Amino acid sequence: MDLTSRQMEIIQAATQLISERSIQELTIKNLSARIGVTEAALYRHFRSKVDILVAILEQFREHGEVVRREALQRNAGPMELLEFIFLTHVRTFVEKPYLADVVFSEEIFQNEDRLADMVRSMMQQNFDAFVGMMRQGQQAGSIRNDIAAVELTTIFVGALRMLITRWRLQRFTDNLEHDGVSMWKALQRILST
Amino acid sequence: MDLTSRQMEIIQAATQLISERSIQELTIKNLSARIGVTEAALYRHFRSKVDILVAILEQFREHGEVVRREALQRNAGPMELLEFIFLTHVRTFVEKPYLADVVFSEEIFQNEDRLADMVRSMMQQNFDAFVGMMRQGQQAGSIRNDIAAVELTTIFVGALRMLITRWRLQRFTDNLEHDGVSMWKALQRILST
Amino acid sequence: MDLTSRQMEIIQAATQLISERSIQELTIKNLSARIGVTEAALYRHFRSKVDILVAILEQFREHGEVVRREALQRNAGPMELLEFIFLTHVRTFVEKPYLADVVFSEEIFQNEDRLADMVRSMMQQNFDAFVGMMRQGQQAGSIRNDIAAVELTTIFVGALRMLITRWRLQRFTDNLEHDGVSMWKALQRILST
Amino acid sequence: MDLTSRQMEIIQAATQLISERSIQELTIKNLSARIGVTEAALYRHFRSKVDILVAILEQFREHGEVVRREALQRNAGPMELLEFIFLTHVRTFVEKPYLADVVFSEEIFQNEDRLADMVRSMMQQNFDAFVGMMRQGQQAGSIRNDIAAVELTTIFVGALRMLITRWRLQRFTDNLEHDGVSMWKALQRILST
DNA sequence: AATGAATGAGGATTCATTCAT
DNA sequence: CATGAATGAATCCTCATTCAT
């Protein structure tokens, strides 16, 4: 997935476009206008519009993986891992709010089978990774045992998404960083033994 | 918002279309074909495509209100209220899976200002209602006090949405009813004192 | 051409609609809405939209004839006839400004052969009547003889039309009655010996 | 207003279409068919249909200005100026009869505010220029003084328009050039002292 | 008389994409 | 690499008209 700098420019512009206006506004015309080239020029860099969307999803997958890998390298317990991931996600959105509109909007990509499949598998992969961490925490005794890992994960991921969704629907007016920390503290209290 | 039977037929077909195919496939052509009339015929029942989407949202708003009102009439404590609402929503989706694709997909409606505003206010109204219940429960002593009502609501609503989202992305293969009950039990354990 | 009262109501509404908005806005929908009936209802009174336009033109033809007949009954010389007709037309427009938009707008009816033919023959008939008057005046010695009747008529009719056209394009802000009298005095000076 | 050759081709085709069939027949479909391209192709050259109409009007405005400027460069008295302009207009229509249908048909453009405003201001600008010439002639003693310049202009412009209108309604069968010269001679006799 | 529902044809415009230059 | 011009299919929507009630 080595992207040229032009390709990266395109998918960033595309992401912003989706965020600022909605997926319906992500047209080849709008996209090329934003970058400042002709519509035809885009086809030098991507074979089709779907390929651009695939690249966007691919980038998210990689971002998720990077965050998880970074977390693992810290050699900390599951609880610290979850904290790191939670807060890193929050900070990513604080820095690049436009990502929020895309990253939690699976519906956007239901359009094409290829895209819907990618979303499905990413979500699954992500979810499974969290379930794994939960289980480890439960075995290690740092995470409560009276609720199954799947439910705990649903709560954890659901809370993160809900936090972002509300912030997003209020057009980024809340202080997400602050609310994120509060939210994590609540989750911590709930998850830990 | 009294809808004629034809109007109801249209918004139901529209909802299913969004669910089965995605919002991009909700075209006047597809919609009229599904109902078995001409495109022009739709315009006798709705003034525009946006009006159809507004009617869909309106229907959801009413459904939410009905569920909340029903819950309140049961004269039960906040905890029982939340249970009723949680499980009623789950059952609604079990019965009409296609609703799930629309009801939790705010992104779908970001297209038009009028729609985006409706989604925003519905979400807010809904969330506030839950925060109110949480506060009552906290005052009555049935809901834990060490976590703020807003965070508890984020967890509650987030978990419900996450549950549905996963089920939906797996194309409704899980047993949602069963998972919903498990999920509620987990939430109950978490929320109660 | 005996019109029922409903038919008269329709062609008056149609005339106003053309005037206020332009011929493009004269749709069966707009027209029926203005009258307060269903679109289908109009077809009880006219067999088609073209028939409505024909009725409008017919009404104008009759109006022109009535004015000319009235003028003739006054048993006056050609010069007084022209004055009567000129000022009567001006006063008709002062009273019903919306007529002005239609009566001098042949282009509006170029759409359909039947209508274009009507306009053509009305214009011709009208013009010929004026040429006749001019000739009579020339023979009687009250109208100048050094310019042919056709040219004098072109000037006479052209000036009337131009007066109305300017007033119309300025959205009826000038005092047409006053300008009309001035214009007639100028024409009088020019036409008479 | 520098037009590409394709743009000029389009507005010429549009002008002819209006002339041959009427404004209602000026559809993107008809227009593109006449040029021999797809409907979509037109949108590379004009942003909308209204823009095409604006370009047509703009072209007329420029034509009028060119004629007036040419006239002024001849360094002749007002009477010669009026003659030049009158006969030049007549000859323009003799060469391009299809223009006649558009150039004196303000009604055609009442459809859209932007267009109606253009027509209004063009007409006003044109009229004022003639009033100015009349006044100059009156001061110089070559144009009669007993009738106000506005009335003389109304007669002059009205006669020109009437001449063209009749010729047009008779589907260009008369000898316009010949009738134009006669008409000018009549006007000359009327205007001069 | 009038309505409500429907239709088929056509309106302007936008879409992703292609291709010669 | 990029452009300008083009395309065919699709978009939403409006038109005049019809017909059973």
C-alpha cells in the first residue's frame, strides 16, 4: 500500500471532503477541484473512485494497527493498554476532527460490496483485538470477571464511539479531550476489579 | 404528521431500500419501481425526496417517544425503565431488522441541512431523556453515584448502539434477542448500586 | 365563443399568471392552484392548454374589435378615431396592467402553429384597419399626404407599443396615463396636416 | 466575455433555435442535438442554460454598442447618426433574420430575474442613448423642437421595432431592406426641422 | 363538476469515466 | 503528468393529460 505523495494528498482531501460535506459530496469533480487539478488527472493516481475509498479505509486500518502496536510495545498491562488506545483515539480526533466523520461511519461505505466487506472485517478485527485484551485482563485479575469479555468490549467500544458521535453531531463544540479523560475514568472504574 | 396509507407504504419501502442497499440506492426511480408506480406518482404523495427522508426521521422520533411514554406509564423505577427501553429497542430491531440500518446511521442524513438538524435534535432529545432517568435513579439510590449521569448514559446508549451495529454489520446473523438480554444484564450490573 | 363564467375565470387567471410570472409559469398546476381547483377540473372547461391560450387570444381580438367599433360609432373623423383608440388602449392598460404583458407579446404564442397563426392574422387585421383609417384621413385632408399610410401606421402602432413596452419593463412605475396623453399629442402633431 | 469558438457555436445555435421554433424549444437536448454533441457536453462550455441566455443577451448588448460606436466615429450630425443606426440594424436583420426573433422579444427572457434585469437595463441604456442624440439634434437645430426628445425617441425606436416585428410575423417574406429605407425616409421627414 | 391518483415524456443537471493531445 | 472535451447513464423533478370515482 505504498502511496505516492499525490495519492496521499488525494485521500486526505477525500477524507476532509466526506467530513465537511458528507459522502454524497465526494465526487471526482469536487475532489479534483479541491486539489487543484483536472478530474481526468485523478485517474493517473487511482484507477477508480472505489479505489480511492479503499485507500481511505486501508489507511484507517493501518492507523488502528499502529496504535495497537504502539500500545503493545509499552509492555503494560491490559488496563493500561486500553487507556492508551482510548486516549490516543480521542487525541487523534482532537487533532484531526474531520477523521471522526469517516472513521465511525461504516454506513458510508455500504455502497459497494468490496467496501462493505472491508468495513466488516476491520470492525471485526478491531473488536476481536479488544476482546483479547479484556480476556487477558480478566485472567490477570485486573479486569472484572463477572461480565463476559464480549460485553465489556461492547461497552468500551460503544462508549468511545458514542463519545465521538455526540461531539461530532454537535459540530465539535465540546471539549473532546476533557470529556474523553472523564469518560475513560468512568470506564476504568467500571472495568477494573 | 398523519400519513396516508400510500405515504406509509412509501416510507417503509424507502427504509427497506436504504437498509438493503444503502442510502445511495434510495433513488426516486428505485423507490417507485419497488412500489410499482411511476416516478412521477411519488410526487403526488411527497413534495420531494428530502420530504420522504424527513418523514422517515419523523417516524423514528415518534417511535422513540412512544417507547419512552409506554415505559413511563409502567410506573416503575428508573432501572426498570431503562430495561424496558433497552429491550424494547432490541425487539423492534429483531422484528424489523431493516430499521437498524437507518435508525443508528446519522451519517446517512448529513446530506441536507434540514435532515442533519433533525438528526441532531433527535439525538440530543433522546440522550437528555436518558440522562434524566439516570439522575433520578442516582437520587433514588438505585443507580450508582460514583460516575456522572452523562457518562453512564454514554455507556448505556453506546452499548445499545454498538450491539446493534455489530449485529447489522454481520448481516443479522447473530441472535440479537439473546445477545440483547445478556448485554442488558451486564449493563444492569454496571449501573446499579 | 360564448364562455361560461368558469371559463372566463380561467382565462383571466391565466392572463394574470402570464403577466406576473411569464408564460413559462402558465402551467396547469399553477393555474388550477390559483383558481382553487384540481388540475383535472380544468379539463372540464377547456379541452387542452392550447385551447385556453386560444381563448385568451380570442378575447383580445374581440376587445380590439369592440374598441374599433365603439370608435366608429362616434361618427368622427379618422384623426379623432385614432385618438380614441390610442387613449382607450392606454386606459385599458392603466386599469389592467397585467394585460400589457400579454397583448403585445406575440412571441409568447409562437409555440404552437395554431396560436402563431392567430397572432399573425390578428396583427394583420389590426394593422390593416389602421392603414384604412390613415388613408381615409389622407383623402379627407386631415392626415398628411407626404408619407404613405403604411409608414404612418407603422409609426402610430409602433409608438403605442413602445410606450407600453417601456412602461411594462419598468414594472408599471411611470404614470402611463400622463405619458400616453403626451405621446398622443406628439403623434397628432406628426400625423396631421 | 471572451467566448471560445465552441461557446460561440452554442449561442449561435441557441439563437437560431429560438428563432426557428420559440424559446420553449430551446432545450439542452435540442441544442446539443443541433450541435451534434451530448447534452452533458454543453455543460463543459456553459455552467447552465441561463448562462447561455445571458451570453446571448450579452452579445446583443455588445452588438448595439458596436453599432453606436461605429456611428459616432463617422463624425456626423445626429440625423446622420440615427440614419446609420437605423439602416445598420435593418441590414443586420436582413443578413441574420433569426436574430430578429430574439432581439426584440424581451418577453422571452422574463423567465429569470437575472435575464429580465439584463433586458431592462439594455433597453434603458439603448433608449437613453437615442434620447441623447435627439437632444443634440434639437440643440443643433437639425431635429424638430416642438416635440420632446423622449417622444421622438419613442417614435423612432417604436417604428424600427414595428417594422421588424411585422416582417418577422410574416415570416420574412417582405423586402425588409426596401421597406427599411422607405421607413427611414418617413422618419427623416418627421424628425427633421 | 370536481377530485385523487396515476402516467409517459421530457425538463436541467451531475455522475464517473475515457481518450486524444 | 496533466488537460480539455466528450460521453452515457443516472439524478430529481415537472409537464400536460387521463380516468375511475
